[in-house]
Amino acid sequence: MEKSKSQRINKEIEKRFLPVVDVAFITGLTEAAIRAKIQRDEIKYVKFGNRVLICKQALDTLLGELENE
């Protein structure tokens, strides 16, 4: 039962958030560039355990900014 609950939580997280590596791939930026934006508070993120996750809504904002450059 505990494993099932954990799996459901992970699925919900995966629906709403992306890891840095995926955001880097989608945006065409490097992982280091994404992490630098996180450090400068340019991208909203959450830490879940050891994972740094970026909200899909924040990704949409970032893509809009990159498009306007």
C-alpha cells in the first residue's frame, strides 16, 4: 500500500514538474544555464528530495522570454 501511494505521488509530480535536464533539452539551453537561471531566481523551482524540479508553468514563461529575445 505504501509503495502505491508513493507511485501516485511521483506520477502527480511528473504531470506538473520537469527536471532540469528536460527543461534544458526543451529550451535548447545547457543544464548549467538553467541552473544559473535558478540561482538568479529567474526560474521558479521546487526541491523534492535531491531533485530540482521546474513547474511546467515556469517553463512556459521561460519559453516566452526566449522567443522574445
